[in-house]
Amino acid sequence: MRYLDPKNDLTFKKVFGQHPHLLKSFLNALLPLEPDAQIQELEYLPSELVPEIPEVRNSIVDVRCVDQKRRQFIVEMQMLWTDSFMSRVLFNASKAYVKQLKTSQEYHLLQPVYSLNLVDDIFIKDSPEWYHHYRIVHAMDTGRQIEGLEFVFVELPKFRPQTMPEKRLQVLWLRYLTEVGENSAEVSTDLLAQQEVREAVEYMKESGFSEGELAAYDKYWDGVRVERTLLAAAIAEGEAKGRVEGEAKGRVEGEAKGRAEGEAKGRVEGEAKGRAEGKLLGQQVAALKMMRKGLGVQEVATLLEIEVEEVLRLSRLLEDFGTTAEEHCAR
């Protein structure tokens, strides 16, 4: 038996866009709903209520529904992560939230909107966590929340089945999305043991699709491959350009920094050398004055803490040049 991949546009809509009881089970398993706030009933939104954002081609953005409390749920299956995807998700959810009210209706009638986004890509590379729940909370006190919009992002490639009795159905649905596909001739008995998941697996049998549907299925994957190739090429080009510009900028900055450091080092070394030479000249002048007053070579060397050889040299200058010996101190 050959199965199709449930992440495809065609198959995802066939399961979750046509069978509300399967979507209800899926949402209750994946969304952070309290036990007393589980979805009991739901209905699909008519197409005119769906926000229209024709930006990312390979994204399923039309599985939307409301439950018995009029809470809205938006489900998207995103094959490729882009920098703008999260912004688009926020826009879609906000637009759905705003569209609840008709003219002159009160704000208290607004009900929460939940956005569930299944991403077949890794977008948070420095964390092993695959389930990301976002709310509008107080920056200092996260227990304080502005209710109305909640977002869940699931990184499917990071998902690994684990024994979580309290989230068993969540694990089964995610295994359904990540394990069932063209490379799976057989399906795990764990998936077939759960009624809703088993039914969803049945809908993935290739024999249940027409030739036209299979052609659309293949065309979708062709589009994903093309877009993935273009995205990879754009990233590679950007990285190459960044390296070239970075190296050029680095050379310029390095040369400038080198000059600045050289000048700074020169100033420091010059000042140090100047201070040392000034100190030596002062000692030489003092030594000449002491010897003119009759102090001996050893005594002068000890008092000024300079070498005896230097005092002897100054003594010879004093004998040769007398009162102008200071002008000849430099070596």
C-alpha cells in the first residue's frame, strides 16, 4: 500500500478541510487549551471571511473555523520558512480578529483567535524546542495577559516521538504528519489504534485519489522544490556578497585601525622615551653640578642612582668643556 504525504496542500485540505471531527481532534491535541476549554463543535468559515494574503505560494492558509464559543482557529502548513512568514501570520490573525465585529457592535463581543502554524522547516536553530507558544503578556509579569490572540508554531523536523501520556494524542497527530508518506509502505500500529488518526491515515492511501488529484499533488511538490532551490540560491548569493563586502570593509577598517593604533602606540612610546630622556638629562646636569662642588664619582653615582661609567664620562666632559659641559651630555 502506498500512502501520500499529509503535508501536501491537496492532502492536508482533504483531511482537515473536509472533516470537522478530525480537525477538532487535531486542534484539541495541538493547541494549549485548558481541559474545560476544549473544542466541542466547529464549523468552517466561508471563504469570504478568509484573509487574502497572496505572498507565500507554498502555504496552506485557508483552513479556518469557529467553535461553539465563536473562538476562531486558523491552521497553516508552511513548507519553507521565510523572514516574513511570522509577520504574515500576525497580520492574518489580527485581521480575522477585527473582522468579527460588524458596524456598531461592542468590543466585548470579540472572541479569541488561535493561529496554529505547522512548519516543515527549522527557524530557531539554537534551541532543541519544537513547540513555540506566543501570547501577548506583560513584559515584567508574564502572568498578566491581554487575551485575544495566541500563536503556536511547530517545527516538524525537530519533533521526536516521546512517551508523554498526558499529550498522547498530540504525539500521534505529529507522528501522522512526519511519518506517513510516500516512503512508508506500512503505518505504525500506534497510529492505527487511535480512531481519528486511523481515519486520517486511510484518507492518505494513494488508491483513494483520482489521476487529476495525483497530478495536482505532484505539481505542488514541484513548486516546493523550485522555491526551495531559489531560496537556497538567494541565501548562498547573499552570503557570498556578504563575505566579499565584509572582507573589503574589514581591510579598510583594519588599515584604519592599524594606522590609529600605530599613531597611538607612537605617541605612547614617544612620551615614554621623552620622559626617560628628560630624566637622564636631569641626572646628568645634577651630576655635573655635584662634581663642580667637589663630590666624588662614586658618591654622585650612589646619590643619583646612575652607573659609575656614566659619571666617569660626565667627569671627562667637565674636564674638557668646563662650564659648557651640559651642552655635550648627549651621547
